[in-house]
Amino acid sequence: MVAALIGGAAAIGGYKLFENNQAGTTISDKQNLYFANNPIKVSSAGTADFTQAAAAVAPGVVHIKTTYEAKGGGSRGSSPMDMFEDFFGGGGRQMQRMPRAASGSGVIISEDGYIITNNHVVENASKVEVVLTDRRKVEAKVIGRDPNTDLALIKVNATGLPVVKMGNSDNVQVGEWVLAIGFPLDLNTTVTAGIVSAKNRSIGIIGQEQQGNQMTEEEYREYQRTGKLPDRPANTSIESFIQTDAAINPGNSGGALINANGELVGINSAIASQSGYNQGYGFAIPVNLARKIVDDFMKYGTVKRGYIGVNFFPLSAEEKPESIKTNEVSGLYVSDVVPGSGGAAAGIKQGDIIKKVDGTVINDSPDLQERVGRLSPGDKVKLSVLRDGAMKDITVTLKGEASIGQTASNNSTKSIEVSKLGATFAPATAAQKSKFGISSGVVVTSVVTGRAFDNIGVEKGLIITKVNGQAVNSVADVQKALPKTRNNMIYMSGVSEQGTFNFSFPAQ
């Protein structure tokens, strides 16, 4: 009896100590502790009875209401976030100076108030309120947002909340029953059922303004001809959606996609629709990717993302540039390796064809992006590449974007004179800025024959608004921005009578 009492006391004391130290742990630790003491009992994945799964999860799905500061002007723009808003809340034109409001959904993932939702649900909101299942309304704090995955983590000051159990999105199978739970059309909690229609879908809705590192055929041909990479920023967006035919409508954004076991497998994010309402297909962010983003927000307040450092072209029988001399019709053709990146250090070469990531076959960019998107700088990933007709395994240690940028900067020229551009500049006038709808710019007033601008076809009269991503309004601004090259390339953008333009050229 004495031994039993001592053992029991030690166990209880250890549990309490463990429980009291949960504040700084990962979301997986919090979930394991919660569900060890609160197991859920639901029907198996093979049954068509979803009552237990819905009853277990619905209390943990919340209604999110956001308010936005009033802005001048009566119409909205055409940014990707406007598109998201058409899908999932707000909507329509707003009267001038009237505060805007929108709504979405969220999923409680810890009993102390952490809630995961979509970035576009809370982005730019001046106030975020959460309506709990018991009708309590509490204000939420935004812990972190990640536009590259369209995920956000918010927190309410409450305890003892119902928690939705995170599952494993890798185990999701095409044809499997799933439920979508959220607050569509400002209705109360709504549950819809469907099946998983596809996995690893990319629909091009995240990061439309940054076109990514997946080259089009035209871009690759131009790259082969000139040796210049496409004039656009590197891809940092990650799209690898779970596609489902469960009905998803405006307001479902940020809600739960669960399997029949009552486990969270995805965060509902977008729909394919011409009208803005459900017309057959919805898309959810895999929970395995969401778990990494949440853990980073809880630990660092921001996302620590690792990069391989390669540009690639997906191979297929239908789309393959003639310049690529290979009979392969699957995999990712490496068109360029970023200097100083983990891929470069590991020995990845231009012309390699990536076939597998950690033993998993990949055929398109979402396969690679989602797998790598779960990892952090310093993590290792094994790539199986086809080189000269033979398979080769290469282990890459991922690097952060800052590390790659610093290494590339160290390899680039330290001081670039404006005179080397072979052009003169003058600040754009207020009238010119108003005409083109720009807030910065310098006008090219002359071009010297045989110098850099002349060689790449820049003409007198063009207005350059940015140099290496930096807004410029004077010659001094141009001089200051020139050394901030990436991969030893100078990037410029601007406007002219013919429209907007982007171009790049070597710094040396």
C-alpha cells in the first residue's frame, strides 16, 4: 500500500508538473495532452454515419467577425485578397468612409485559446472577434499571419475550450469521406459532406502577384536563349490543396475539413466558382503543413521557412520545351540553382530531374512545395534525381531565405555606379505619377549607345518605379538600390505608355 501510494503521488505530481509546463510547447504537445485526457469516440472512416464526427468537432469550430478601417473611395481593387473576400465574406462595394466588415471561420486547436484560420480572413483587420459555440463573443489577438500559405493563428483570452484533434493529411485518400464545418453565409454552424476529389492541387490563387519559380515554356525558351531568369520574384507561396466536393460557401474560409474519425485534415481556404458560391469544388490547406506554420508562430512569432534553392520546370507529355533533351515525362527539371543555397551546396545541378522527395514520388510543383514547406532551415531533405540516365540520392540541408540572400550578396558586386547603366534620370513629376497611378519613379531622360540600358532595349521616356524591389524617386535612390542585387542580377520595374514592364540584367 505504501509503495502504491508513493507511486500514485509521484505520477500525479509528474502529470501536474508536465501540465503546468505546456505554455511554451508545440501545438502537437498541447493536443497530445488534451486528447490523452479527453478521448473522442466516433464511427470508423468506412461508415456513412457522420453524426459522431460532427458532434465531436462542431463545438471547436468558431465564427470569426472582422472589422476594417474606413478607406476613401467606393470600389474595391482586384488583388488576390479581394478575390478571397468575394469567396469568403464581406463583399460588394462599400460606401465611402464606412467601416467594412467581413466574416469567416476558425478552428480551436488548444483549450487555452489558440485558433487557426486563413490569412485572408484577418489580414488588415482593425478588430477580430470570435463567436464561440456557446454564443460568447470575445476579441482575438493575431499571433501571426503567413500570406504564402494563407494561414493565420489567432488567440482569445479563454480557457477550457473544446479542441479539434489534428489528424494526418498524408493519410487522406482520394475518394475518402470528409466533412466541411464552418459558418457559410453568416449562418450558424453548418456541416456538409463530400469526398476527397484530389490531392496536391494548385489553383494559382495564393501569391498571384509573385508568379513563382515554376517557369512557363515561353520563359524557359527565353532563359535558354539569353541566360536570364524570368523577371519576377522567387516563389514563396505554397499551394498543395486537398480538393473536395463537400459544399463550401462564403464564410467557410478558415473552417475545418475533417475525416469521418473526427480528425482535422485541412483548413478550408478557397472554392472554384464563377459566381463566388459553391459550384462543386472546394480546396483546403493540408493540416500537416498548417501544423508547422502554427508551431513556428507559437515559438518565434513568424514562419521559419527552409529553401532548397532551385528553379524548375514540371515535365509532362503535353508541355515540354523542345530545348529540354529528355524523354522523361514526369518530375521537376532543374533549370537553375541559386548560388549559396542548400541545393547548390549539396551538388544539385542544372539539368537534374527531381523524381522523389524523401522517397515520395513527385510529379508537379505542389508535391515538392508542400513537403519542403513543412521543414525549417537546418532540416535535411533527401532528393532522388535523375542525372545522365542514372538515379542519384542527394541530401540537401535547407537554408533560410536570409542566408541565401546574404551569400548571393557576398558573391555580387559591392558597388555599382549609375553611370554603368548608360542612362540619365530625372525625378518623375507629380503629373506623371498621377497619370500612371504610381507613387514613385524616375524618368529615363537619355540612353547611351552600347551601354547596359541600350543593350537590353530600354528607351528614353520610360519611368522606373523600383530598382531591386526598392522604390526610387531620385538618382540617389537608384544608386542606393543598385547594390542590393539577387543572384548578381539587377531587377527593375516601371511604367510607360505601353503599360507596365519588368526587366533584369547582370550586375557585372
